[in-house]
Amino acid sequence: MPHLLDIDYRDGHIILWIMHAGKCTPHRIRYQPRIYLECPVHNRHLISTLPQVRQVRVEQKITSLGQEPQDVLALSLDDWSEVFGLADILEQRGWKAYNVDLPPARQFLLERGLFPMARLDWHLHLDDDQQTTGYTAPELNTLHLDVTPRSVKNPCFSDPVKEIRLGADILENMPEADMIEGLSSLVKETDPDVILTCGGDSFQLPYLYHRALEAGASLQLGRQQDDPPRQNKGRSYFSYGRIIYKPGGYLLRGRLHIDEQTFIVREGGMRGLIDLGRITGIPLQQLSRLSPGSAVTALQVDRALKDGVLVPWRRNLSENFKTAEELLRADRGALILESRVGVYENIAEMDFTSLFPHIMVTRNISPETVLCDCCPDSPVRVPFTGYNICQQRVGLIPRVIGPLIKRRMTYKRMAESGSQEHQMMQNVLKWLLVTSFGYMGFNKARFGRIECHESITAYAREILLQTMELAQDTGFEILHGIVDSLWVRGSGDPRELCDLVSGTVGIPLELKGHYHWIVFPSNRHNRAGAMNRYFGLMKDGKLKVRGIELRRRDTPEFIRRLQHDMLEKMKCARTVDELYDTIPCVLDVVRRYAAEITCGNADPGELVFTTHNRYRLEDYRQKGNQAAALYQLQEEGVEVQPGQAVQYIHTDHTSRYYHNRVKVAELIDPDTVYDKKKYYDITLRAAESILRPFGYDRYVLDDVVMGSEQMRVEDFY
DNA sequence: ATCACCCGGGG
DNA sequence: GTGTACGGGTGAT
């Protein structure tokens, strides 16, 4: 049966790319996309005289969640390219425009009930069910594309192409133009549905197009001539508390260019992407380049549109600064306990699965249900804040999240029998669920509202407190708790506690496992318990480590190995007593690594710190290591966007000139000498992170290490 | 001492 | 087309 591979909108036409019997062909359909306008109906004739507007109809639509339908104008457009200008003119008259940022391809799919990868009948009508989990994904002819420039060390666009690989075929040892045209014909012959690249958006494709231009070769990777590569400037944006650099996407016509270095593909694979494409209705090339937050928004938009709700056009979203009062209210997050510092055995860990999504669904949290106008006297109140919640109808968010939780559970069950594909699909859905919460508190989120965010964390705190109470009532002692997890000790059966809590709260509390031993270290500066660092050995033999250097992406490989090797020694212990017995071996590890550093034998490549700069060089107010590294790169003519990685090693930590304190990784050569004293200090600090609970801080460790090596501080100089 | 700046999540 | 708040760390001033 035919399947819908991709969809495109061009020159007033929708192009459906239909796969069937190993071939993929385009089908052009005339299509007039629509925008909606909230304005007095008598203006319809005036509006229909506007040049781009083909037709104006009156329709009943909901313009705001939770309101009743009202008359609005539906404007059919001949051409979408001027839509923003048109919407601008209309809004300047004081009317409100809707569905303006809903691309024509998506409108078309929604209208016909279609979605990417849907199975179609011979008349190109839907022969599939969008919500089912029991569909078969079509066979996709998939080839991997890789391009290598001549210079491997510092690849740049001026380097000629050395080698091109497409699937099993290799093009090399020929003039560059021949190689590029060879690729074009190879793609045409093998006719893949999907071209996979590893970082194709950030390097391979822009590089190939650039080389094709330089060499005067023609390059075509799509099933039709690709758009001349747009000036795909990457963007830097703020997400998950840090700046992320996102390259512009290189999309093909009639063939999918999927870059594996995107969040959704990395977490869900091709199979997870297809699954998400089906339920969001977003074409796969675009979808693969979205953040999970945008994907979940897409699901919400999809649900809203199907319910007859219009999507307001939001432009020029200025940074709205929160007032002090708002901040005070909003930042009451979920509950985090201070851990009880120490080394423990026989600890059980229990987690609520998808706590926040479950709260949204079971407590009916949605922008239109929290503080709704219809139930001001409802007895159901959000804890701590006292907000009322709608008792009349189920909110948009629960209607989206509920089925999503169910879908994930289905895949999770199927994954239990070892299906890798279902594992990937449940994994990517997990990320949608996780971000669906954060999005609530995002001031620019489409269906976000700070009171929802607040209500969810309020419920979460109440639930964790309630759980702690039940645990204590049934004879358990609480050692640590973070948001949705609890570490307890006691003679009772933790499984019974889980069942009791699950029943009382209405959200499943799961026994994550038991620990042979677990360590909750104190703060580095005082004796208080750290709230987010611990490590322990689970009874299934796995180490669980949080918060320490090992887990950080800026940590040098050398330090990561050190902590890994230390923990490997501790892994032999089954009890706290045995754990103390391993300490001499662990100290040996520290000695070995410290000696390697002080002898100058460590590999500088393993000492590299990898950080992601938040600002551009001129915006750094404090000239630290990042700024120094950026400075060196700038001297070399390398431009670094905020969010891109910067790598450096410490070369002279005490130098008077900040830009001499480090050396950027690109400039490391065989003569580069690292700062032994600095790295010795870093090594001991990393060791301390693990050993402090056993009485070894970095000064004690210094004695232990130096004593055995018969070394003196003078050896450094 | 205080401020600037980095990182974190799961399997 | 872009979750927050916050704790924990290091390093500069």
C-alpha cells in the first residue's frame, strides 16, 4: 500500500511524496491555506478585496481555550509567502490574527486527517489510524552519507573534498568536481528515501554545497532540484538552563535528510521519529530538528485545532520581565530535602514514574482549568496556593498528556520483551513528558501559564510530604528525597509502602531498587548534606552516580577515568564494612593518577576541559578560562557561536595574563606542557569528592599521596 | 567575602 | 522556533 513519505508546499500547491512499491513520486495538489481573523463580520467584503485573499468565509471557532465558539473570518490565501505582511496589516487595524504560523503543509494534513508515514489507499485517502500503536512502519531505503575534507585536523570550507561515502560506495582519488557529480548520480541511481548524516546540518551539507559552488559542479541530493542552500545561519538559544547552538537545517525535496545529531533522533532513532511524526503531524525533516518542547507544543496545537480552537499569532515576543512579586510566587519549586550525610547500607530507592505528567492528568492542570471562571467555589484546591480547578471539563493539557502516558506505557511493555525499537519509541516519548512540565512555566509557551507550573510543583511537594509521612508511619527512616524520589531504610517491605502510596496518591510509586551501600557526601564547605550528589552500588550490580565530576560534561577524560577507577574498586564491596576495606585500594588509584600528573606523563588530550560558552567574547565581564579560550580562538580566526563547545587545558594557572593561563585544544602541540600543580590540585579535589565521607579531604590526601611518592612540592618547579 | 560563570536530567 | 529555579562547584576580583 502507498505511504506518505513527505509533504511540501510550493507555488500555491501541496506536493505529496508517495512511496509505493519501492518508488517515490510527487503528487501536486492546488491548495489554498487559511488564516483566521477575529473581527466584526461586516468587514468580510472589505477584507476580500485584499490582493492575496481569495475567499472570506464566516466560521465558528474558539479563539481562546475554555471559551465558547464565536464567529470569525476564515481567509483563504492564494499564496503563503506574504502571510506575515498580511497578518501585520490586519492586526494594525486592531483585529486579531490566528493560525498565522501554521505552515500550509500542516494545515493540509490536519484538514485531511493525514500525517507523515500514514498508509493511504489508491485515491490517496487515509487508510490508517493516527492514534494506534499497532501500525507497521513502511520500509525505508536508508543510506548513510559522509564527507571527509583533505585536512582532518582543522576541517574548513576551503579544504577540497577528499572522500565521499554513500552507503557502501566510496568516491575518492578523482577531481573534486567529478566526485561531487558522482555523488549526485549515485544518489539518483540508488534512490534512497532517507539520507542519514552525522552532523550534516552543521558541516557535511553546507560544506558539500560550498565545494560544489567552488568546483563548478552540480549537486542534487533531493528527488527534485534542491533549493539553493538558503543562508542557513545557525541560531543560539537558551534551553534547559544553557545556551545551545543549533545549526540551520538542510532539507531535501522528496527525500529525507535526517541528521543523527539532533535530540529527537539521538533519543528515539528513526523509529521514534516516525512515531512522533505520526502523532504530531509534522513532516519528519522539520520534526527531527525540533526540541522536545516544541514537539510537545505541536501535539497540543494539533489537539487544540482538532477541537476547533484557533492558535493566536504571537510575534515580537519581547522579554517580559517578571515583577518581584511574581518571582516570589513562581520560584517555589518542588521539594528537595537535605540528604543525611553519611555512608549507609540496605537502602531502598523509590520513584514516582512521570510524576509531573501524572499530576497534570489526575489533577486536571491546564491553562484554562486552573483558576477557571466557572468553578470559583469548587472544594478542590491546589495545596499551598488555594487555586480552584475546573470541575466541569477536562483541560487541553490532560487530554494531550493522558494518551501520551498511555502510549509510552504500551511501548515500555513491548520493550520488555527486548524490542529495541519500542525501547527507542518509549524513550523519546519520555522526553516529551518531561518537557511538558517545564513548558508550563515558560513565559513564551503557547499553552503555558505560570499558575499551572506553580500548581504542579505544589502538588508534587504535597505528594512527596504525604509519601514521607506514610513511610515514617510504616516504620521507615528517610535519608534523602528529591522531587519525585525517596531513599528510605527500614525493616518493613518497601514494596508494600509503594503499593500503599500508589493507592493513596493515585500515582504509581515504583521501587527502583535496593543499594548494597550508598554515600551521601556533605557540601565541600560545610558539614550540611548536599542536595544533589550521591553514589551507591545497587543490588543489580550497577553503580548509580549523581552530581560529582564524573557526571559533568566539562570534566577532562583523565579525571573521569580517575573517579571511574576509584568507584570500580569500591564496587567490590557489598556492605559498609567491606566498603571501608576497599579504601586502601582506592587510595592506590589516587596515588597512581597523581603520580602520572606530577611526572608530566599524562596525555594533554585527556586533560582537556570542554565547556560551552554562554556569551561571545566581548560580553564576558570576567576574564576566566572560557574567555581566554575564546580569545585564543579569535586570534586564530575561528568564530565561536554561543553554545558551541570550547576546549582548553590549563598551562599556566597563575599567569598574570589571563589569556596565557590556558591553551585552547586546537593549539596543543607535542611541546605543550600542562600545569602540573594545577592538575595535581584538580586530581585531589576529584578524589575528595568520593573520599571525603571516609575522612579524606584534599589535604589529608595530599599527605597520603606525597608521602608514598617521596615527593616534595619543589618537584613541581 | 562577593560576584561571575559553568553544569545538572535518563538508560 | 526558544522550559525554570536552584544548588553545587570553581575562579576572578
